[in-house]
Amino acid sequence: MVPGFVRVSVKGQQCQRFVNLCRGREMDLKRIIRTGETELQLTMKVADFLQISPLRRKTGVHIHILKKKGPLFFLLFCKKRKMIPAGFLAVCCLLFFLSGRVWNVEIRGNILNPTPQLMSFLKEQGVCFGVSRKKISCSALAASLRREFPEITWVSAGFSGTGLRFEIREGTAGEKAEPEERFCSLFSTLDGVIDSMVTRQGIPLVRAGDEIKKGQELVSGIVDITDDSQEVIRYAYVQADADIYIRHTIAYYDTFPLDIEKKVRSGKKKTRLFFQLGSWFLDFSSPLKQNEERLVSREPLFSIGIFRSPVTLGIAAIRKYEVQKEQLTEDAAKKQAIQRLYAYEEKLIEKGVQISENNVKIEINHQDCVSRGTLTVIERTGREAPTEKKTQPKERTPEDG
């Protein structure tokens, strides 16, 4: 049975008789439309179309094929145009070739070791753009990463389509070793006043409200061991541990000019295409002229399932702009100064510093906007330093009384 359908036009005085004879032989006729007194159109299967010659001669109608659909007609079409199947075969071969290579490397979970450093090491191991998957041993790469970078404690390497993916877990090199016994005291790193203090281990030498200096010892790592008469019989050494927060002031100064340059876009936006294959570029855009800017976006040329195209299609939007000079108003300058101060405070807060008081004043002269003053902040202090050991007191004997 030949698959496919044909749309035909039937002309003649006996069109209706032709349709009745076809249906009498159980032929499947669809979409019958009368287009004239002696003409109609219908759709029938290819297998039925090959059997209508006796009926056509019997009724004397003329049949004209309007449309053909089906694999048989496609093969006949390709037989006359051999470049179509050749191109289709070439695309299949190209996809098969590209799917056997690595076009993307993804690293996840790394914090201590930056991605460029890991990528450079993988390149030395033979992992490069377009390398064959058969030349890559995932287990060997994982082992070499653990040997080269002691901070990496676990590596999982595997293929994902045309990409090579690494899952990494990091830790300290001595994470599994027994922690060494350390003796230390805590010293101040700032001048200020103790705001709060919680000592977990060691002897506190100051308390909340005391004024301290930079380098002053705050918590001692020496613990006196006394007897029933409160006399020191020996010294014990511990690792001092405490949460110490100090209140102090920091100076703030910021200035920026009132005269600013503003970019005003003008003219139409020009769009240009470029292609990227690894480090190779095919760019159709001209070099940027004066007062022109370019915004670039990149996407894979095509992506089918887990296969990602190695060729990247880029769109560069080029637009002209004019530089206009203008002067900030007093309100706008103060608003910008406050925003800059808030940004500075945000950075302090990210470091764990608490803002207690803000004594910053904003002044505006003819050319600049100046912010100056102090910020009262509360931040943690306590630098560990080795404890100087004392000579142990002599043991008392019964003869000493």
C-alpha cells in the first residue's frame, strides 16, 4: 500500500457518475467540492488514485492533479534535486561529529579555587574547546584535581550532552586532622569603649564600659588554679574565646563635582550580527566611531535537548550618543551624597559592622558637594596572640607551714 494523498480536479459531463463508481469500489474520497457545473475537486489516497484509470475511461472525465502529499512524492522530488538529500545527510553527519565532542565546560561548587584557575589547569590536562569525548577520562580528571588543589575534598566529573560538568566540594587541607592544642590570649585591634562582652573561655581583663587602646590585652589565656586557701598552686593555659564588641568612631569624607557629563542617545539603533566559535570571531560590524556605544548579547546558534551548538550567535546593538554637560541642583546633589553615604554604610554592614550614630554633614559650594563627619559604629574585635607562659609556682611542702 502506497502512503500519501492527492488533491485532484475532475472535469467532464459524468463527474457525479465518476464519484459514485469510486465509492462503489470503497475508495475513500474526502473534501469533495463542486467548483462548476461540470467540475469538482476531491482528495483521495495514492493507492486509490492508481486504480481509477478504468473508471476515468468509462466516464470520459479529465483528471488534473492539484496537490500531492506523501513520502513517495518527496522521494521523487529529491530524485530530481539530489542536493537536498545530500545536504540532509551532511547535516546528520555534522551533528553526529559535533555530538561526540565537548563544547562547554561547567564547574560548580568552587569557592576557594576560582574558576579561571581551574579552567587553566583543565586545559593543561587536555580539556579544551572541541576535544573528543573519547580522549577524556572523567575519573582521571577528578583525581588530578584533588591532587593539584588540596582544598578540594570531593569531585564528580561527568558528561551532560556536549558539555563536561564538574561538581566540587571544598574544605580546608587539614580538616580531617586532629586539631592542635593552642594557647592564646585576645588583644584589641581598635581604640574605643567596650560595648558588650561575653567570655566563653579565658579570664576577662576588661568589662563593658571600659575604654581600651589598640593592642591592649582583653582576655587572658592564663587561668590561675588555686587551693582551698585561694593561693595559686599552678597556671593552666587555654585558648581564649570571647565575643567582644567595641564602640568607636570612624571619619567619613566624600566629595564629587557638581558639573557632570550625561550621555544622551541620539539617532537610530543599528543591529549587527557576529558569530563566535571558541576564541574565533566573525564580526560583520564596523569599528566603533567616536560617541558610539555597543551593547552585545550572545546565545547558542541552536540548542536541541542536551545538544548545544558550539557556534554562538551574537547581536550587537550600536547607537550614537551625545555628551551633554549639566550642573546638579542643590537637592539633586544632596540626594546623590546621601545615596553614596548609604552605599558606604551598606559595605560596613556587610562586614558585620553596626551603625550606631551618623554625624555626617553635607556642604555644597560652587563646584563640589562635600560630605564630612564621623560615624559611630560597633564592631567585633579580638586578635589572637600567643600567651606568654609564666613560671609555675613552687609546690608547697609540709615544712613550709
